[in-house]
Amino acid sequence: MNRLVALALVLIVPGLAWGQANPPQLLQKPTVNQTHIVFTFADDLWIVPRTGGEAQRLTSGPGAETDPIFSPDGKWVAFTGEYGGNGDVYVIPAAGGEPRRLTYHPGNDRAVGWTPDGKNVLFYSNRNSYSRFGRLFTVPVEGGPATEVPLPMAEQGSYSPDGKRLAYVPLGLQTYAAWKRYRGGTASAVWLADLADSSVVKVPRDGSNDTYPMWVGDRVYFLSDRKGPTTLYCYDTVK
């Protein structure tokens, strides 16, 4: 058993095994504004200048904090907090302060993004679902009831700059496991929805796993394994 534990430490933290002064750290889920980067490490959120320097702890609650997302103006960070054994959406000033809870449902809520005007946080939840899928909702940053995005199912999402359309993943990462080179019926896709009538345009693909859409200008950037290793692609919405 001791040998197995030692091997695990070598694989997970190689710097510790070789006695490095500054071993590699498992830093995850970065979000950026014009001046800073916020990331997840050891179940807390940390902030560091984009120019480099020492990272400062932004949260220090007793539960896990993850999924940080800067607001459009860079002044707030939305995140998922598990302070009471349940995932809910919170916001905290990027300059530091006390987190403010936005959702209170007994199901798990996960922060996904912001509306372009910065007045609402976009989040994923299965609170209104009857099976193994979820939907997207918005909740005011000042607090209040959640509003369901008019789509039958959705996971990740990113609004167009005018807020009239949404690039989203209808089914995939949160519902089913993802396998390398998987090309089955539950492979994730990126769709573009017109929120006025819920009509959908599907980003062209051939069974690939497409995830993490991000709308910038007239283009939607996303990750895809369509040509082998997962890398960054973009789709021009005006062509």
C-alpha cells in the first residue's frame, strides 16, 4: 500500500518527488479580465495580475469554490460554491470581499457565464428537468428569482454581444462521460440559438466532441477533437 501511495505522488506531483523548489501546481479553470487572472486551486479561488506576481487567495470558505467567470466589466467574479454540501451560484468583488449567494435550490447549480450587460449570471441546473439533462438559467447579480433560458436542454453557454443569441452545448459533458475519440450519439455539439424564437443553427461537425463555446464579435470559438487532439476552432456566424 505504501508503494502505491508513493507512486501516486510521483505521478500527480512530480516536482515533489524530485525535490524541486517550485513544483508544478494543479491550477484550473482560469478566467481573465484586462488586468487579472482568477483560477481554481485547492478548492479555492485565487487572483494574480496578468503581468505576473504572487497570487492572492480570493475565497477561503469551508467548501469547494470553482468555475470562476469575470463579469463583462471585470469588477465581479461569479463562481460555484459548495459551502453547505450543495452547489450554488455566488458572486464576489474582484477586488476582494464577502461572497454573495444568488441561488438557493436544493439541486446543484453551476456558474456558466454572464449576460452581456453584466446584470445577470448564467448558470446550469437540472432543477426543472425530468431526466438526466439540465437547462440554463439566469439570475440577477443583485439577487432575485431565476429565469429559465427558453431551450429544452443546455449545458455550457455564451451570449452574442447583443444578447439576442446564445452559443451552447445542448448535451454532453455534464450528463455523460466523455471518452477520447468518442463518436457516439451523445458526443457534444455546439449550437447557436436565436432566443426570440428558440430556433437553432448547428455548427458543422462530423460526430466530433465540440465544447466550451465563447462568442467574440461575429465568431464563436470552441474546443473540438474533429482532427485528432482537442484544440481551438472558430465558426464565423456571418458567412
